[in-house]
Amino acid sequence: MHQDWEPSKNISERLKATGIDSNQIPTLERKAIVGEFISYWLTREGSQHRQSEWDHKLVQQIIKHQRTPKPVAANDSSSSIPNTRAEARREITESVMDIGNIDW
């Protein structure tokens, strides 16, 4: 891995094969994902891979990124999706510990 690394030109096809349309990922988000990917792998000494292996690792990172729920704005009261893992855990705990609720 080196600072100027770029994914192969066929990365969009590889993403499409996994069900992800790269055109649906905003350009700034794409650049941020690739930048973080490069930064991460630059810190891993001895990480030597072929271009196709780096592409595969990037595709896996993008899949993971796409499956991660996006935070909801704090002032968006129309959504009941928790902003953080801690909030999600708290909501689950509250619902489990509500012994008066017999709606199950």
C-alpha cells in the first residue's frame, strides 16, 4: 500500500457484482472511504498485496460501510432509529425490563 494508491478501473463492476451501485455513493463519500482505507492500510507494516487483493479488501470495506446504519440528526424527531449503539442498547434494555408490558 502506498499513499497514491487507487482502486482498479473495474472496481465499479466488482461492486455491482455484490449488489452495490457505485454511482449511488456520493463522490465525497467515495473519496472519504478510499482515503480512510489507504490510511488504515498504511499503518499496517508489512501489508503487501497485489492490486486485485487490495481491490477485494476495498470492496469488503465498502460493503461493510453500506450496511452500517447512518446516524440520524438529533433534531429529527420523526425517526425512532437510535443514533448510537448505546442508545440502541438502552432502548432494548428498557423494552426488555418493562415487566408491565405483556404485549408479547
